[in-house]
Amino acid sequence: MKKKILTVSILLGITAIAIVGYFVGCSQHESGTVSSRTADRSSEEEGVTFADVSDKPDSKAQLPTEPQAILSQPQKDVAEDGIRLRKQLSELIKADDKERADILTKTDESGIPHVTFQNGHAIDSFKGKSQREMGEFLESKSEKSAKRYFVNGQVLVLGDKKDMDEISGYGRTGVRGIRGSDRSGGMGGKRYRTKGPAPTLRNESLGITTMAGSRPSGSGRGALLRNRGISRRPDKQRIPVELLNVTEDEIWVIARPETQAVPVDEDAPGCGAMLAKLPKKEKEIPLPLKHTDVKGQIIGYIATIEVTQQFHNPYDQKIEAVYVFPLPQNAAINEFIMTIGERRIRGIIRERKEAEEIYREARRQGYVASLLTQERPNIFTQKVANIEPGKNIDINIKYFNTLAYVDGWYEFVFPMVVGPRFNPPGYTDGVGAVARGKAGISGQKTEVQYLKPGERSGHDITVTVEVDAGVVIEEVVCTSHVITKTFATPEKLTVKLSSLDSIPNKDFVLRYKVAGKTVKSALVTHHDKRGGFFTLMLYPPESLSYLKRAPMEMIFVLDCSGSMSGKPIAKAKQAITRALRKLQPNDTFQIIRFSNNASQLGPNPIPATPANIRKGLNYVKSLHGSGGTMMIEGIKAALDFAHDPHRFRLVSFMTDGYIGNEVEILAAVHQRLGASRIFSFGVGSSVNRYLLDRMAKLGKGAVAYIGLDDSAGGVVDLFYERISHPALTDITIDWGNMQVTDVYPHRIRDLFVGRPLILTGRFKGQHSTTIRITGKVGDLTQEIVIGVNLDDSAVTHPGIACVWARKKIETLANQATHDNNSDLPQEIKQVALEYGLMSAYTAFIAVDSSRQTIGDHGITVAVPVPVPDGVRYDTTVQN
């Protein structure tokens, strides 16, 4: 027994000796490593400036020695030593926080240069300024956004782009990262790895060069400090100055200048480009367009909108900014102003070729100039030449347009982004969709560059809309964005876009419902030296809702192209499913899909029996989005086969309209329409409303829009409730004593319950008169009587003349899609010049002739935009 006890005691003693030896050996090895690292560091830190905490005269706390030294002490009791170690580390953190705070205060008061833009244009402006002076300087220069570039009085100035690429994986850095924790895993909670030698972080104004370490070998404060190049010596506690001002929110980087005249990197059009690494790891791209401000005023159903685009040059050489953007397809743009500091230069309307030539010459001679051109009725290009480094230029665009009105709801739409268009093979007059920095690869006349997934720009948008409905506003809805709303009176409303939803990647759609089941037909007029102008919103009689519709031949045409993949095609399939289930026994239906080609459920429409509807539902379920958008194939398949004369043929397109050959599609609709009516659904967050609206007008039908956050079933139910009742057809109008001419549209479409028609024209009459509208409901004649007072000043609006002129241009352009009359372009140009409006043949030009900038126009910088919400980048953008 004693031998057993002795044997156990010996074994325990050997184990204890081994444990103590292990810890002593580890601590000695750690001390050796620290000494070696200290020696290596001494040879590397030449020319490096550190903030010496121990030299500060008013320092009240003596920091403990380096954590590695603590670990080297004899370990008498592991548990007790662990508790003591944690306590000392806690004291070190508190003392370190205090010392760093003192250093920041001392640095700010010392007058040390706080900001250096390495070889940048603003270096002289920022040298030698304290935090307070920087704030005053930035405020005086209206550089509010620049305040983001310095934190606590300093800005990091890092090395060249290669270095920054190595550093980009660090993630969030700052006070939390310096403290370290088991959860952080290193700098800001993200482990990182560098390749090759550690990059240097350089601040030449302070004489600082700090080695950026590789991935931390461990957690806790000691490992973090070691990997940040911070050495704690017994005699002095030294912290690299640049690390004192890093925030956990973001690191702003000033890139080293590129020497090439033309950039070799898509990230940097010029040198000194400001980049940012954000916490979410999104890559921010430096762009000249930094903000868009939209202010709208709605009176009745007429909207007056002012759009201000704020351009800024963040580079150190002159640039030309190019921005392709959308506006409503019925926008009558009649004012264009360029603002440079206190100077406001009003743009003039000129023939497009002349305006482009003026712009090119002004750009060549070094004058600041801007040019606005129309690529489609809803797509425009803004160019601004000779923007000097650090300078701001604002472009203000003003337009009028009429609002849609459906079932008691007015709808205001402001498009924010151009969706990526598909162009058929061999077509060159389209709108190309290319990746950022890939200009020219689409081969199209107009190109939109798109940000890649994970990229974003600093461009944001604000929207404010003031509504004076004239009657009580009962309800306000915005399914596309987060808004705030304020009522001044029950009839007056102010809506603002929330700052939480300011990324311009989808249409802003505001709907508000007014009191009463219907609004009376409204006439708005305007008089000027050119004569009288009017718009009439014509509402159908409510009595039509009690009549049942005739049997229908329903043709569903589903866009299955790549841009529809994901949420858009899911919404479209929901809509078709809902519509199929609403068909009546006497109806027939057909389902057609198109992408690169077209196919269909069967050779002819089939009866809407339960078995056939199930067959149709299964066919719809099997469809998915991929390939191109050969919409012409869908048009042919839907309109070319024989029509059943005993049924009302209704063709319903389900598409986002992302095509570049709109003219060809509209011409095909005109040629093949026959007795069909087109009632379409635009599906998505940024639909091509120009195409779908024009198709509905040509097809004597209507269009509804389904957003990605809308209920597809609700939209379909309401839509089919409207078309389930007969329309007022064969409409004629007796204008009484108005002496009306030039009414647009020429061909008055059918009136459906809840869907009004807007007519605009010219008149010479005065005083009061009566307008009589007659039409047929089956074999019955229906009449609508409207009394008007042409002298009533309360129903005038200065924008009506522009609305009329824009409607005339639209009508002539529609005619040009199927009429080869060579005089039509000249007619459009003449109307646009007379009324000072944008068109395909006119443009706005503004030139600041007061001074010439130095040098040529600099590098052209396209403004890339995000793909619309819900649209996949990989299936829509050429890269």
C-alpha cells in the first residue's frame, strides 16, 4: 500500500514539475519573441513618429508594462494569475483610453497639420488647420460632405493603390478594434490576410509610416497590439498617431496619384480619387453626381416638378460628367438652369445638332458647359464639361406633366433609374446596358453603366411633393418607398421621402385617394399671346358599372427574359394565375411566352373550362426567366392569329418593357392590332412606362403597374373589375362654342369605368358653353354633358401650353413609328423650338462664358447607376 502511495506521489511530483516547466518555457519563449520583434522593429521604425504617452507632462496614470512581460512572471497558481492578468489588462485599457484622449486634445491644440490630401488639389487649403479651423473652412466652402473625410481632426493618408488593395480586407477599425476581444478576431471583428510584405500606412504631413500587420495570430489585447505594429516598452508607451483617429464607422482613403494621362483602372478617372471602405464591405465608387433633389407641386391633376442634380469633381483634374437618367414619359421639360457658385446660367433650346456642336466647342475651349438631350421620351443624357477639381455645379430641370387617375386615386410617379435594356442582334440605335468602366462594348448609341453587386456610389436622392387636391384627401399610399406625410388642411398634403430610403434604384410611386366615388370631369385652361390652351380629364359614366361584359378572348403574353427572372416573373405569374381563375365559362384564353423566341400553350385559344384552366395554370408554373427580350416575337404570336368575331379580344402583356427597340415594337402593334385591345401589366420596380403606355394607347386599352411590393392579386382584381364592364365606344365630342382645334390624341380610345381620358387642345372661344360627349354601350347611346366657364381664372394653369405641345410631339412621334413621312421630324422640331421643349430633335445648352478653365476638358466620367431593385445584374448587364 505504501509503495502505491509513494508511486502516486512521485508521479504527481513529476507532473507538477512538468507543468511549471511548461509555463516557464512558454514565457521565456514569448520574451525571446518579443525581444526579437523589438529588435526587428527598431530597424524598421526609422523615420516613424509615435506619440509618447509617458512624455506627456500632465499624464496622471503610469501604464503597466507590456502584456508579454506580465506573462513572463513565475506562475505560482494558474487560476490566480489569470484573474490578476485580466485585472491588469482592464487597467491598461482604461489608462490607454485616457492617454489617447489626452493625446487627441494635445494634438488638436498644437497646430500640427491635421489633413493632407497626398498630391491632391486641396493640400494647401487643408495644411496647418486645427479641427475647429477645418470645420469653419469646410462650412465656408459648402463642402458639407467633405466633413466625412476627417475624423477627430485628422484624415488618414494611405499609400498607393496596390497598398490599399492589400488593406481593403481589414474591415471595421477603431477603438473597439484596438481594444480587442475574443469575439473581434482582430481588426473590427473580421479576420484578414495579406499577401507578401505588409503594406505601409503613410502620413507624410506627420512623418508617419506604420506597418500594417497580417492576420492576428491570437485574440486579446496583446495580439492585437502586436499586429498593429504597436510596441509597449517598459520605458515608454508609444502609439502610432494615425491609429488614434480611426473610427469604427469607416476609413476614408486618399489614393496616390496615377501618372497615366488616361486611367488604367476603372476605379479612378483621375488621381487623388477619394474612396471609402464601409462597414458592410460595399465598395464606394467616386462619382461626380453626389445628390439629386426633387421638389414637386401638384394642383388638381397637373404636376410642376423641379429636379436639381448636384455635380462635384472629387478628382484633382478637370472632368466631363455624363449621366443617363429617366424622367416621366409625358414630362414637358421647359426650363434648364446651370448654377456655378453665385452665377446662374439659363439654358437655351436649340436644334439638337446645333446644341451638340456648341457644347463640343465650349468644352474644347475650356468653358464650363452643360448639355441635355433626349434619347427616349423617358430617357435623357446630361453632360457637364470642364468641372474643375473640387468645384460644384448644379443643374436644375423643370417640367410639367399630368397625373394618372384610376378609381378615385391619383398617381404621381418619379422614375429614379433606367432599367437595363435588351437590344436585338444587329440593332444599334438602342440603349446599351454595360458594367461600370466597360463603355462601348454594347455597340449602342446610348449606354447606361451599372454598378456591380457590392458596389455603390455616394449619390442619393430627396423627394418632396406638395399636393393641393382641391377636395378632401382620404388616403395616402406609397408602396415603393418609406415616406413622411403632413396635412396642412384636409385638402393639402406634403409628402417627403425618408432619409432611410434614399438610394435611387426604383420608381417613386405616390398614390392618394380623394373624396367621392368619382371626380367630376375637369377642364383646365391657359391663355397667352399664342392663344388659348386646355386639358380635359374625361370620366366615364358610373352607370356603365351595372352592365355585364360580353364574352372575352383573353391572350396572356408573359415576358420570360433574363431581366424578369426572380421576383418580377414571380409577380407576373401570380397575376396570370389570378386572372385565369377569374375567367367565365363563355371565355376563351391563350398563354404565350417570349424571350429569345416565342411559344404558346396551343395553336388556338381554348375554352375556359376547369380542366383547361388547370392545364393553363400548370403551363404558367413551368415558366422561368432567362435569355433575351425578343418582344417582337411575342407581338407576332399574340396578334397574328385569327380573331373570334363573337368575343372581345383582350391582349395582356406581362413585362418590364426593358427593350431598346421601342419604335419597332410600336410599329408592329400598329400594323397587327386589328380588332384587339391591349391591356397590359408593367411588372417591376422601374418599368419602361413609355413603352407600355404607348402600347395601351395604340391598342385602345389601358395599363396597370405591379410593383415588387404590391399585391399582384389586388391589382389584378381591381383591373379586371374595371374591364368586366362594357366600355363607352365610338366616342364623339361636341365642343359647343369653344372653337376647338388641334385636339390630342386624335383617336379617342374607349372609356372604361374608373379610367378617365385626358384630352388636350387649343381653343378660341370665350365665356360659358356646354361640352357634349356621346358614345355607344352595345346598341345603346350614352351622353355626358359638361358645363364649362372659359373665363374662370380659378381653373387656369401656366403649364397647359407646354402640356399641349408635348402631347402634340408625342402624337407626331407615334405617327413616325409607322409613317415614313419625311416631314414629321421637322414638324416635331418646330413645335419643340416654338414652345421651348425637349424632344428627340432639340436640346438644352448652357455655357458659362465669363471665364475659361485651364487645360483641356479632362477625362470623361460616366455616372454608373445601380440596377433596379429586384433585377439581377448577371442576367441583364454586359460585362
